[in-house]
Amino acid sequence: MSLSKRLSQILFPVMIMSVVAGCGGDNQNGEAESTQEPPAKASAHQAHWSYEGETSPEHWAELDELFATCSTGKAQSPINILQEKVKDEGSLSPVAVEYSPSPVAVINNGHTIQVNLKNQKNRITVDGKTYTLQQFHFHLPSEHEVDGKHADMELHFVHKNEEGQLAVLSVLITKGTENTGLDKLWSVLPGEESEEEVPVEGDFDMNKLLPADLHSFRYQGSLTTPPCTEGVQWIVLEHPVQWSGEQINQFAAIFPHDNRPVQALGSREVESDE
């Protein structure tokens, strides 16, 4: 059995807690509680971590033994995607996205702005596997780089399948025209960390946050926050979306930066579904 598989088994309860909190925050609302057991609230949520100072990414592995993979892992995320080295895999189909207007709530969990889904009706299918959307959240600047360059922001849609496997659909965000679909969320943007969610009136359509072209880069990686659990399927959309400078600045006023630096690709390959 490989090291990554053994770590996945050891950290599975923590992974579920982290993935519902995303690759960017703590679970504040207890969604998907039916899949979680009480012991999952282990030391991974007792150790404070951040993006600055003595609890910044370079120190994560020192903060808790359950964070060891943050330094010892060989398949960590995010990465720098070098387009000239991407393997064009003709057998891959574009990710199939099935999102529909759904009830959501917004929370500031101290690491990011996270939007929690209140149903299990939104899903993606990638490489023949179907994953259900749990939540989505944001990073500034982008965590992934393309040819050594950050985008202004990055959006992570975090999914889980029935076997507990994780898939993150990543959308890069650049400064440009206003995304009016975002207004419904940004109108209730919580500026302070809280355990209380802010419900969004009516339903929210996640499709408004996606580009029209869903071709993507694919690779195997990890959560981008502690415990940095590996075995995560990453789908990084090749085409970014645009937000206005004002929309980006609204997030930056709360989180000036909340991105983990890129990690070594190692022996992994990045594929494209082009």
C-alpha cells in the first residue's frame, strides 16, 4: 500500500471535516454531518494555522502531527501549471457540470469566505466519477499559477463522492468586467470571522460563476490547507472568468491574501482534456 493511501486511511475523518471546510477554512456550520462522526473534531481543528508569521504555510507541519503531510507529501497542491509540459490527453472528456439554483449561506471562517450548500443536488462528473458539491470558497491571489503567473483570485468548488473521494473544480479570476451573478453573495459579505452563517435570500445559481468553456487541466493533488490530505482530483479550468476591480477589492479588504504557495510537481503529470 502506498504512503498516500495509508495517510488517506489514517486521516479520513479529518479529511472529511477539512473538505467540507474546503481547501481553505474550518467547517463552521456542520453541513454534511450525516457523514461525520464526533471523533473527527480532532487536533487538526485545535491547532491554529494561518497565512502569515509563525503559523504560515511553511510552518504548518510543525503545528500538529496531523499536519505532517504538508511537508512530507509528494503530491501537494497548488502547483505551477506549465502549459508547454501539459499532456494533451484526447481520451479525457470535459468535466460535466450539473449545477442548479440552490439555497446557500455565506460564512467568514477566518481563512476565507465560504459558501455552504443547503442541498445535495449539485454535482460534477469527471473521468466517469460523479461528485456532489459541498461548498465553495475563494483565494486571493490565485493558489495555482499558470506559466509562473498568479491570477487575481481563485474559486474552489469542493466536491465529494459516495466513497469519500474528493474533487475540486478550480476557476481562475481576473480583473475585468463586473460579474453581476456575484452580487447576490457579495451583498451579504461578512467582514468579521463568525460561527454564524449569513443566509442568502432565494436560490443562488453557481453557473454564473463559471466560464462558458469548461476545458481543464487535470492532476492529482491535495487539500491546500491543513492537513494537506492527498488523493484529491483537481480540475483547473483553463479559461478564467472576470470580476470587476471593486468586486475583487471587496474580498481583499477582508482577506488581503489567503493562498498557499505552489508546491513541487515531482513525478506527477498535468493533463488536458483538449
